[in-house]
Amino acid sequence: MAVAPKPAAMGWRELLGAGRGRLTVGILLVEFVAAVQSSVVASIMPAVAHD
């Protein structure tokens, strides 16, 4: 039985290079905005429901 070699670990340059850095930052910003929106809705909704 042959053992498969472990893949080499990626460095930060390979991970964020070739345009993937902007994509990663964009995805993180979208997720952050969605989290803030959910937090705002969750904190305001009880006051809106009370009125």
C-alpha cells in the first residue's frame, strides 16, 4: 500500500496572490456587512414589535 505524500503548505503570498487577495477581502466585507445587518435587525426588532 502506497502512502500519498503530504501537500506542501501554502504561504501567504500563494494564498492571496493572483487576484485572490481582493476576492478574499471582498467576501470578508460582504460577510461583515451581513453580520452587522443581522445584529441591527435583532436589536431593533423588539422595539418595533412593541410599537
